[in-house]
Amino acid sequence: MNYIDANTLPLRNTGAIRIHGPEGFEGMKAAGNLSARCLDMLVDEVKPGVTTGHLDDLARQFLFDHGSVAATMMYRGYKHSLCTSLNHVVCHGIPTHKKPLKDGDILNIDITSLVDGWHGDTSRMFVAGEAKRKASRLMDITYECLMRGMAEVKPGATTGDIGAAIQEYAEAQRCSVVEAFCGHGLGKLFHDAPNILHYGRRGTGPELKEGMIFTIEPMINLGKKDVALLPDGWTAVTRDRSLTAQFEHSIGVTKDGFEIFTKSPKGLDTPHTLSDK
């Protein structure tokens, strides 16, 4: 695996892992903070009767008002600022004005703001009304998977350590890890090397080095891990229609651990603060 100074690589995925300096970390902090603030703004807006299309409109305006746009706008033809994944939708759910949220719906909202070319990629779970017990449990497990995955991050560890920590915990809770999607390198490129699998064996995969920037974004199902892609070419759902949840942070590897770029300024990015709002 090649590790290259981020400033010397072309702005495309070459397979090499970019090593960022202080400038990169500052850029990611600004982008990540804006994305987190946008999700904070949406907390009081997610309720029964509201459409995901309305949430998308609010997010687009929020980013515009702060001098930003979403990286997803026109990305491979996608036309929205958010991905809104409801109940059994694993990821890449498309916002719509046609179907209002119902009481007890759980919803992953994924946003990536662009600030001076840097990508602030993050997602978290929301609840319309009051979550059912099994949904609350799933969100707790998924959030803990993210926390355990991040806890493995430090120079000298491997990407396999991250995946193993997530898989071990999820399966101990009788849940499954989606293997069809993964985290990824990030920075001035939306999707870069390395891939961050949310399953695997310890000691395998690329070694983590100070200056690496990537997402960890486990998708955890109450049922089996299998997913299906809907005809729209974007929306991925659990094949057995079981509930699914996801939490995502963008982080950077520091000399003795990691830094989270997308943490909520208001502390609203945990399952309990969202479900008990």
C-alpha cells in the first residue's frame, strides 16, 4: 500500500492513501462542523407528517445560507442535498415530498457539505415521534458499533481492527453488519482510498498512519446482512425488510489516536438525545 503526501496526488482516486497535514485537518474541521450543524438544525424538524423532501429543502437552504452546497448535488446524476434512509432502507434513500413520516419511523440522514473544497461527510439516526423498543435498541447498538470502531483508530493499528471491533459487537447483539457498503478515504475527494470495511479480522488491511482521513459508517441490520438495490439505482434496502440503522463520522488519525470532524456542537448525535428530543 502506498502512502503519499496529499498535496502531491491528483484529485482522483489513484489507490494510494493520502497523508494530510494541519491544513487538511483544518479544512475538514470546517466542513465537518457545517455538516454537523445542519443535522443539528434538522433535529426539531423530523416529526410525523413531515416529508423527507421538506427536510432536503431545509438542508439545501441551510448550506446555501452558509456559503456551501452538498457534494451529492448532481453527483453521478443525484439531485438532492441529503440521503434519507427510512426504516428498512440501508442507505442512499432519495428524499420525496410524496410520503409523510409516520410516528415511530426511524430515519438516517446523510449529508456531505463542501467547504473550500473539503468534504464534511456524516450521518446519524433520527426518530419521527416515539421510537419503538426494537428500533431504539438497534440505534443504540449501531451507535456503539461506531464508537467501538473509532476506538481502534491510532497509528500502527489496521483497518481490519476497525472492522473486527464493529462485527464482534454487532454479532454479539444478534445483529448483522452490511458488507455491501463501506467507509472510505475523504478530503478534497469525496470517495478515496482506503475502503474502511465494517467487518473483518484484526491485523489485516492497510496500516493506519498519522494524517489519514476517512469515514467510519457502519450499517447494522436487525435481520440478515443481505441488501437489494431498487430500480432507481440508488436506494439500497434490507432484502428481508428488517430494520436497519447507521451512524457516520469523518475522522482523522492523529499521533496518538483520532480526531472527529463531524461531532455535533450541541451533543445531538447520539441515539438517546435524538429519540428523547
